[in-house]
Amino acid sequence: MIYTFGCSATKWHWPTWADWLEVYAGPVTNYGYKGYSNDNIYWTLLEKILSISPNDHVIIMWTQNHRMSTWYDEDWINNKDVKGFFPNTNGKLWFTESQDYRGMYRTHPDYQPSLTQFVVNQFQTIYNTQLLLGKYNCKYTMMFVHNPFLDCRPQYIPKFQLAWNNKKIITDEEIDFAKHILDLKPMKNLFNLINWDNFATSPDNKFEPHNYSGMWEYFLSKKEYLIYSHDSDPHPVVLAYHDFVLEKILKVNPKLGQHRNVAIDISKQAMKMHIPEFSEYDYVAESDAELLDDQFRVILNELRHN
């Protein structure tokens, strides 16, 4: 079994890399979900680890560094008078057992840590995951949604606005900022301890921030992918996910993929599809919840059985 973990770049309303991986190399159990942070990914893996065997393959696509989640309880929430920040789900957060606001949720915008903390936390989580998978002798592959040093923090004032979808390349300012973090002695040791050979898109030089890339950079690299962009949704398109799986994970020429024409057809169909709004329960969804539109599920099921 292949187990996949990630955010909306791993599980979305149209087929992602995880769906194409199941077509070409399945079976796949997809524990990704839209809106998940790197902390969600780690704690979901820890929750599922006893059902994963050394014969299985864990594949993780790490999301943006600013997606950091916090463990909450009702006393803290009441003390800060911030209950209105949480979804109206009767006290349910991620991993909540007793509907009492004791669980994990995204970090409150009034209590955001520094960008340095975001970056450090991401790589600390990656290393902790490496240790966890090593403890259980699991085969694993990691990769990034995009360059992990990009500053993708959203704008909250005067109104909420995403930033990650406007990132094209890493800036000189972001590179300089990242190098200051990498100059910290414990961070140097941490980067030397991370097993970069297990990354599908490993950097040529782990201490050069511009050497990193991920699904986002892959999507932006070719006009062939960009022409299938959705009218309003910025996520990578189906064809880019298809080719990424073949080239970066399965290590074959994507142009030779037997289902590439199907990926192109689905990309065309997805260009104008309706993308459902987030519901309150999407914000605390279980990792095994489904998102893929039924019309695409039918197509992929046919490919898997032919």
C-alpha cells in the first residue's frame, strides 16, 4: 500500500499527484486534505503509523511553512476570548475526542509566530517525521508543494487575502532571510541530519535556498500546464500533477505516460468546474474524507481497472 499525506495539493476536487500515483502504481490510501498544515501531516502520520508496515510506501508533500497548527483547550480559548475564531462544530477541532475544544487547529492570526519560527518548525517537523518513519522502518519519499523558504503568509488586514498563489520565484530578500536562518548552528546540524536522498525533488545544495522547488514550480515551468488553469482556482492543473508523478516520483518520461491524453482531457473539463466553498466541517475534516469530484473518480476507476 502507498500512503500519501499533504494538503490540497494532495487531495483536491480534481485529480492530484496522489490520484495519478494510484492509477500508475497503486493502491493508494490518501490522508491529505485541503487546508492541512505541516503539523496536521505529522500528527496524522503519527495517528496512522501502527497501520503502516515496512512493506508500504509513505509519500509526503509538505505544504507552506506558514501553515502551522496549535494545540488548544477551552481554558485558553476562553481566557483569550477568541471562541469566534473557531468553526461552529460544537467544540470539535482536529483530533478532538470529547467535543470540548481540546485538539489542534490553525494558529490564531493574533498569535502568529515569526517567519523564522515558521521556517524552523517546518524543517524540525520534517526531521521528526524522518525519525518516526525510521523507527518503524518505513520506506518513504518526501517533497514540497513549493520552495520551503518562500514567504507565503496571507494578509489579514484590512481583509484576508492569500499570497501563495502569487509566488512565481523566490526573491532576493527571501534568499537572504533564509541564509540567515541556515547560518544558525543548530539549523546547520539539522539540515545535515535530514536525509535529502529521500526527497523526490532534492536540492543540489541544501544550503542554497534557491535550489529548492516543488509542485508549484513544476506547474509554473511550462506553458502547456498554464493554459489549462482554472478560471479562478489557482491550484496546479491535472496535467501537471500527472507529469510530476511520472517524472519526479516514478522517474519515467511523462510524455510516455499511457494516460497522458486522459489527463489533458480532464484538465480541460476542470477548467470551468465549480469549486465548492469551504464548509465549517472542512476546517476540521478527518484525513480520510473525500474531495474528488465524482465525474473524475469514475474516469480514474476505469483507468485502474483496464
